[in-house]
Amino acid sequence: MILTIDVGTSVTRGAVGRADGLVALARAQVSTSHPKLGWAEQDSFSWWTSVVVACAEARAEAPTAFGKVEAIGCSGARQTFVPLTASAEPIGRGIVWSDRRAVPEAAALADQLGGQDAVVRRTGVPLDGGAVAAKLAWLSAHEPERLAASDWLLSPRDLVIWRLTGEVVTDTTLASRSGLYDLSGRLVEELAPFAAGRLPPVVSPTSVAGALRAVPAAELGLRPGIPVVVGAGDRQCEVLGAGAAVTHPMVSWGTTANVSVPVRRRPDPPPRGSVLTRGAPTGWVLEGGLSAAGSFLAWLGRLLGRDSDELVTLAGGSPPGARGVTAVPWLDGARAPWWQADARAGFVGLGTAHHAGDLARAVVESVAWDVARCLQLVAGDRRGGAPAGLTLGGAGTGIGLWVHVLTAVTGLPALRRRSGEAASAGAALLTATALGHPLDLDLLDPVVERIEPDPETVEAYRRLQGSAELVARALVVLPAGAGD
């Protein structure tokens, strides 16, 4: 039995599985606060608390299987970090990947390195407000005491591994997505002057970090001494666990959406507008990471006093095109494929007859349109021709409306695996490989459905594509408001 721990942005998952599939799955919420416009922070103590809660629920769901856990594998959100003391005490709140307070610092750093194109050629990662280097520069300028008092800068996953084993490490996938390292894995000194001596050692995703210590073992209800495998970033685990390929890019819906294609050879240069990161356990991943997906729907729900599930149901009653409402999903700035920091989310075409379902439908469609644009970036002819289909990842795997809209907008069929938990499946695959007992993905989490695009809906979105593109290109150039 393998326990996987996936410390995501909004949810931590604890999953217990074996060679033939998932036995138990539990989730614990992780809250994000927004103290100022563009800021996104988390209480880093909640990262470990969420692990304890998720594991307790998984243990309650399958006590016998949980008691037989022989190894732990990890996954987690990338670009989120917190400064810590040598005794693992957080100094202030964790800064989430979606935080955009450091936009000016990002622009200044990019200029120092010769512009964004030069940065991406060197690191694979655009220098935007979410970049770790930019956030470190912001801390140095505005909260220097936090950096001065810190011994480590760790992601949620890396902090959890420290709690589990007493060892401080990160892996190549998280390091590559930080943007602090070049494409050969060397630290870029110009981007990391404020991180000197505070970054964890970088190891392979299939490395064993150490053995589970007695105190955390007691908290989780596990046997001490079992191996803890480092694992990879959540996106790389999803790519692995979804069975993504050049012919079938992975499309993930979660807090945000992402289009990812695993490639064996490093593209030089990476396609403009994409992100290039290390794959797990080897290779590379071309990514198109969007600004928002589930978070956009949740934001709308907070305004309307409805939860996301209710909004999805209402959206199903609105036709393609949302009765003339078009949205763009750029909360706190547009990421791939636009990379426009001062762009903002918006709705166009609203009238008095429109209702919550139309707005919700427009939100889902807006994400699908940006996914289609990212597919053109990361799955073009230079990597073997247009994709034959998609593989699904993230919470959106189980959202019928999202899959219906996605397949219709892209015109591509989508493959759904049994568990719908690609990140957990990927972490399990890495853990088994690390221990010398590789698993078969098609046995662990087989494909159970191929969703074909509905021809009538495909045609409807083909007619709507021009207006959606016109709205997006008009709104992306509008400057942010004075309160930004």
C-alpha cells in the first residue's frame, strides 16, 4: 500500500492505493486570504494540519488498508513558499503562487536579464508577478526582516517532507518551476541573490527523502520508519498520472487550468508564451498555465451567494455562448498564453435578462477558450502535429459541463481515467519506481471513458470563436484600475 500526499493550493489530498487502484481518498481544505488586491497568502501551519485531517479521513474510510501503508509519496503546489527558521518555524504567512504583489519587481528583474525572451530562453519560466524571484525581491524591499531571519525558503510539499522525515530537500520539478534555475539546473545568481543559502538541496523526484519519524507517524496513524519519497510538483504528477503524451496533452481544471505536454527533448527555444519545466521522473513538460479556472467560478459564487456546484448546474441551463455573455478569466492578471500582468477578468454583453447561469456558463467557456489558445502553443506542428485528443486532470475531470465545453471548443475527444485523481496516481507511480517496484498506470488507473465532442456544440462554438477572440484581444490591452 502507498499513501500519497498532494498539498494543493485549495485542497490537500490523502490517497491510499495499491497496484490495482485507489482504495481510499480524502480531502482537506486549505484556505487562501487576500489581504490586499493582488495578494494571496496562506497560513503555513494549515499545510500540515490539512495533511493530518486528510490522512485521518482516509484512515477512517479504509482502516485496514491504511494500516498496511508501506511508503509515502508526495506532490504539491509549485511557486508557493514561506520563509522558515532552522527549527521549521514559519516567519509570516506563506506567499501563494497566484500572488501578484511583485509585478514591478518582476519587470525590473526581466530588464536586468535582457527582457522576457532572454529570461525564458535561460530558465524556461517567464518572470511575472508570480515568479519566486520577483517575490523574493519584493520581500527584500518591503519585509527584509523576514528574509534576514530565515534559514530556509520552502514550498508546502517540502515543508511537509521536513515534518515527516526531518530532512530538507526539494526536487528538480519544483526547482525548475521556481524560475531560479537555468535549463541545465544551475542556480541563476542574478535571480537569486535574496535566496542565497536558503534554498533546499535539489534531488530526483524518485529520491527517498528519509524515513518517517515517530512523532508525525503517531499524528498520521502510520508505522514509523517507512520510506518517504520526494515526488514531484502537482503538474508533473498530473501529467504522469493522466498518461499524457504529445498526441494527448493533459488539460487540468483545478484552482486554475493548465495545458501540459510531456516531451523527451528540450525545445530550444521554448514556444513563446509557454513555460518549460523538468518532467518526472525525466524529460520535460511544456505548459500553458492559465490565470484562473475553479477560482474564477468560486469568486463568482461568492458574489452571488452560491457555491460552485450550484453554479455549474445553473450553467448547464444556459446555451453555448451564454446567451451573448462573453467572459475573460484573468483574475489578477493574464497568464498563458497572454502574459499580461495588468489584464483583468471581465464580462461583456450583459443585459437585464441575463441570470447567474449565463455568467457561470461564460466563466467555463472563457477557460476553455484560453485552453484552446494554449494548445496551439504547446502542441503545434513542431512537436509532431495537432493532438489526436486530450487527457483529463484535476477536479474538473468530474465536472460534466466543463468536459462538454472543453471537447466542443477544442473539437477533440477526451480520455477520463477511473479515479479522476491524476496527481495522486502520478505520485504513486513515482513512489513505486523509487522503491524498485514500478506500477502499470493502466492497471493502477485505467481509462474508463472516451468523451467525444458533440457535433452540434462544436459547430456552435466554431461560429462563436471569432467574437470570443475579439473580446479577449480587446480586453487584454486595457490597463488595470487605479486600485491595483
